[in-house]
Amino acid sequence: MELHLSARQMALWQTLQALAREQLMGMTMQLETTGTVDPALLASLTEQLALSDGLADERLTQRVLALLVLAQNSAGLASQFAARWQVEDAVATFGTPQQRQQYLTPQTTFGLAALPFRVTDSSTVKATPVTAGWQLTGTVKAVLNAGQATDYLVLAQTPPDAAGAFMIKADQAGVEIGNPVPLLGLRGLSVADLKLTAVPATAANQLGQLGRGQRVLQRAQAVGQLFAATVTAGVWQHATDQVRQLALAEQPPLTALAPALALTASLETSVFNAAQQADDDRGFTDAAQLAALFASQQALVPFEPLMPLIGDLAYTQQSPLVALRNDLATLPLLVGTAGQLATTYATTNFNDDAALSVGHESATAPEHLVVADLHRVVKRLKLTQDVPVNVGSIATAKRIIALGRGAMTPAVLLQAQQLAKWIGAAIAVTQPLTAMEQFSVEQQIGGSAVTVAPEVLINVGVSGDDDYLAGMSGAQHVLSVNSDEQAPIFNHSQQIFIGAADEFLDGMVAALN
């Protein structure tokens, strides 16, 4: 692999390669022979593939590297993990702190079942409001890891014609698996329909804000496309490795491997770059779609020059290329054909309304933060770099800490001023705080006051009325803190912290230290 990896990424890659040598060969043989792997071995592998603390802010990059290694051994095994990690990403991005604690351990991640990679047209589930929450009824088609999971992520239509995302237990009453799909390849991966009949769901099951489930599902689809392209790259590498071993014994012209190696390197670079864009909080939907489209269009192309290199073996049941071709021929069932992917990309990018609803919303969906995340926030927003010496007014400041009613205590005000000094931020306020002696109307954000356009805006204790939202609309990145989880400001933020202002500020100061 010729990717430009950081030192930590290279260390992870070497660890994954060692894992492949020591454990994956035996698991792959068991999977290809029996169609299953010992659950205890799978659970152990899941723990070993847990996210590295040293790369905590590179979640999808880690997953792409792991999938490349897995797919170079077994596309079926890689697809099982891709399905789990697709839901893992949804919970990590949109889940509450309680949901992240519940689902994002190695043990619980092992039990997650994915949506189909073709997410948006797969569900007919409707959520009917009841006293305790909702009842879900309908069918989700072609769910990955169906029947093997403990939890399912489901998209349901909620009145009035909005979408909600819910985490549903597999053992709940009314949950059934049916219509299993016998796959051509991807040995060990189970695909079947998920049928729900009056399955109860409460606010605790809801993933993301009600009515914004489409955001959850659009990101899940992009992640699924990214992972499918990654599996394809791993299979291509597996094919060239197999042919190289067989061909060396007979000394054929190995220059014929060059086209396959070039395609593999190109796709590996594409999926790695898309994962990095996602980890950097940049829009990655287009990059994921293009990687999946390229993978689908070229899926079987590398096999054309490889087949002649192993002679008559290529056309027998013992050919190592037959199973790999079948694996790639199966992926369109999960992620869509090249034509369907091309249509999705064109609709997203060449239709203004679709581009706004798919690309923009999925890129700006709020991330729930807890105190443990704040060191990553400091690093990602580069708050310790290029600290301005002269902050200036809020109208021109690159960084702003805005204070609202929830930040009026003397202790919180002192903490906020200390944080502002350390990161070179201007202090702004909402209208009620202008009555305090230390603040003035020149510091008030609002459409009828001062409009701002900082690179980073941190709202502390701000609920976000219409006038304030108009004044902050030029901010590039918005992080908002409020103890009220229904605060309007959260609908206009990239990152949100639900909790007390002093808890957040203490965490930020500790992260800076």
C-alpha cells in the first residue's frame, strides 16, 4: 500500500497486518469451508479491532485501514464488519452520550446490524405516535447481518411526513427476520428483510433529532458506499497477491499485473482521502459516492489481465479468482449497480435541491459531545494554533465565545473569559447580558445588533432566538452548549454539548492544559 500515512496510522497498519498473519488466515479458512466463524473468535476479533485511543479523532480512517486488511483475506468477513461499523458511525455521530456509552463498546458493536448500503429507498416503516412514544410497523429490505444482530438501526416515517431514526432491539416483540437472500459471494454475510409489527419505541431509542432521520440515513448511505469501495480495493489487492504467488513459480510476464495494481492504488487513495475528509468534519458524501461508482464500474476489470497469468487453473473450480469475482459481483446487490450509483451522484450534485438536502445537511449534522471529546475538539479546531494577539471587536474576530442567560453566574463568566484569553477569542453576549456592567451593546450578536462571521463560534448558555440566529449566520463552525436538549441553537450547530456551562468550560480548560 502506497498511502501517505502518519506515524500513528502506520503503526496501526502494521498492527493490522500482524493480526492478519496471526489470526485471519484460520478464520478465513473456517468461513470459506463452513460459511460461519466461531462467535467467540469473532467477538475476540471485534475487541482487537476496537478504535485506537491514539487515533480517536480519525474514526473512519481507522475503519478503512482495517477493512482493507480484512478484505485482503475475506471479503465476506470484511463486509460483516463494514455493516457493524456503518451503524457504529451513525451512533457516534448522532447519538446522545447515553447511546454512545450503550452501543460503542467492542461487545455491543459486535451486535449491530447495518442498514442496507442503499439506504434511502429500503424502508417502508411508519412510526405511529402513542402515549409512550411510537409504534413502528413496516419492512426494511436487505438488512446486513440480519438474524445475527442484537440491535437494528431503522428509518421510519413520522407524522407529518418527516423521518426518524431508531435503535431497535432484535429480541423485542414484533421484530421478525424473513426472506433471506442467498448471495453469490461474500461468504458468511447474512442479508434478509427486517419486519416490524407495532414495535414500541421511546425517545431513548431515537437517534438524532426527531424529523431529521434523513440526515442519519444519508450519512449512513455515504459510509456504506465508502466501505463497499474499500472492500473492493481489498479484494483487488487479494487477487493480485494470489496471482503473484502462483505466477512466480512459472515466471510469466509480471508486467501484466501493473494495470490491476494501478487500479488498486487509485481506489485505495480515493477511499482513504474520503475517510480523512469525514474525520476532518468536511463534506465527504461526494468523495464516497465517486469511490463507490469507480469501484462498481471497474469491479471485474482487474481480472481480465490476471486470468491468463495462472493458465488453465483460472477456469477451474480451484481458481483463487473465482470466489473473488463472485464477491465483487455480489456487491451491487448491497450498494447499487454502477448505473444506480451514477444516478445518485448526478441527482445529488447536478440538482440544486437534492444537493442542498443531501450534501449540505449530512455534512453539518450536529455531533453530540461529552467532556472526553473536548481534547479532540481543541485539536480539530486548532484552538491552540495561530492564537490572535489582538482580538478586536466581535464584528471582525476569528474566534468568538458568546454568552447567554445560562452563563450569567460569576464563576462561569470568569471561566469563559479565561478560555477566551487562551484561545484568542472575543467575548460576545445575547441581549439580556447587555444590562450587566461588564458588557455593552457593541458585544451583542443579533440581526438587529452586530452580525458576526467568525471561523469558530462557541455559544455557552445561549438558547438561540431568531434575532440571534440571524446575527450568527455567517459563522463557519458553531459549537453550542446548553442544558436544554431542545434549545433552538442546536439546530444551527455542527457540534453540541448538552450539559452545564461550567462542566463544559472546565473540560475545555483541562483539554487546553
